[in-house]
Amino acid sequence: MTTDTSIRIELTPPDIRRWQDGNTGIEYVHTFEGRAPGPHVMVNAITHGNELCGAITVDRLLDMTRAGLRPARGKLTLSFANIRAYENWNPDTPHANRFVDEDFNRVWTAEALDGPRQSVELTRARAMRPAVEAVDLLFDIHSMHNPHGPVMICGPLKKGIDLARAVSIPEYIVSDKGHANGTRLRDFAGFGDPESPKNALLVECGQHWEAAAAEVSWQSTWRFLKVSGVMDATICDREIVDASAPPQKVVKVSDAIIANTTDFRFAEGLTGLSVVKTKGDLIGTDGDQPVTAPYDDCVLIMPTMTHVKPGLTVVRIGRFV
């Protein structure tokens, strides 16, 4: 039972301690080589400690490697990131273990990694850095605080949008420049460089603990592995439930709405991926101040419905492109 009756926990976090001894010299990081040359691909889980769907996917993949699964070409790296935060999982306080000291997904600059500052997350990022820098393609599996349809976060560059389209799910692709308070893993170094062939995607699979998020994680991972070319297509096709996919929609993020009070409330009926049709229509109220759409067909991306505080980004907004 959880102390928050609004939260329904449908997923069970796997015990990943059996994967601690990686084969790369880095704990919880495993690399497998194919028979032919090809790209080096990474599938990463638990960038945040309460994102169970990614842990389930990488745990299942590692079980398959024990049964003999190997890439057909190139290299496949499977990793668990913020182990310390994941170890703190408690279903009675399921929001409490996102990180230990700071957000692991905001420390990915050379300045932070090479600098003097210390934290649990920086220590782990520094340990993982050689593995991350070695890969050509990264798939980083996440989930969301509030109920929300799955989205693929591809960054601001055309190469990210193209890769997201090739994976073909989820239906919504979000193109953005990241966050003002730090650099994400998917934007690190060559992943965020338009001149580099390296590329990365971040999939938000749904609400943290809903069963559907685990299925989105598994299906999108296998589609990514197929597109990357690292795995034999026939193996991928055995895991991909339905080869068809709805036409994708690309949303380019234009702005972030920041709360000025603890009393930010969205207009009735609005949720993640809602479209506010007309410029000037109400998005919500911040205390007694109305917040309105700055343009027609304004899409709401990952709104924060609870635990609002001044200075928090309560929603990002964007346009279809």
C-alpha cells in the first residue's frame, strides 16, 4: 500500500543487484560485441531512480544475453545509471527517490564532470562517462510524474527528429533545447553537436508506475535496436508486437511556463498533450493571474499538476511542425 491513494503502482522494480559486476570495468554497465563491424549502441535505464519501466527493460535484455542474445554487428551496451537512487525505492513514498543529491540528468557537461563539485550523481556520471563517450547511439528510457501519453524527446536538431521518425513510436515527438538548469545525458557532447554523427533519443514512456509504460519501453527499445542495425532484424521483429504505427506528430517546444506561486491550476480538462486551440485561451491561473496561450494550437508538454512551487516549470508549450 502507498500513503498516497491517488497513486496506483502497477510495476514491480526488478532486483538488479545481480548485474552489479559489469564486464566493462564500470559497475552495472555491460557491453556485448557482434560478429561484424557496426555502431556502438547504448540502452540506458534509471537515469532517475523511480523510473521503473527502464529498469524492467534492461533487466529483461540482460536476461536474454544470459540466454545467448548478442548483437549481429557493432556493440550493444546495457546500463543502469543512478543506482543509489534506485536502491532507495519505497512504494510508500514513490516520488522520493528520483535522485539522491541532484538530478542525474542535469550534470552532463564537461565543466560539471571535470569540475570540483561533488554529489552522488556526479560521482556516478563520472564513472559512466567513458562508456557514454564510446557509444554512437544512445536510447535513454524515462517515465513521467503525472499521467501523460508517451513522447519521444529528440532534442533541437534535425538528426534527432530523423532518428525519432525512424523508430516510429511514440506518436508524439518533442523537439526541444533541454533545460535551463543543466544538460541532459541525451544532449551530452556529440549527441547534441550538429556536426557529429552521434545521436540520442530520450523516451518518456508514460506515468512512472503504470503497466503500459513498461510495454512502451520494451516496444520502443526494440524498434530503436532494429533501426540502429546493431541487432538482427528477425530477432527485433519477434519482439515488436505490431509493425504498424500511427502517423507521428512533431511538437517544437517554444516556451516554458514558470510558476510564481504555489497555487498554479490548469484550466479544466487540460492535461499532457492537450491542445489549446486559440491564442489568448486560458491555460491556467497562477494565484489570481491568468496564464493564456501565446499562439493558436498551443500544445502542453508534460504539465506538473501537483507539488508546484515558485520557480518550477509547470509546463512546456510548443507548436506542431
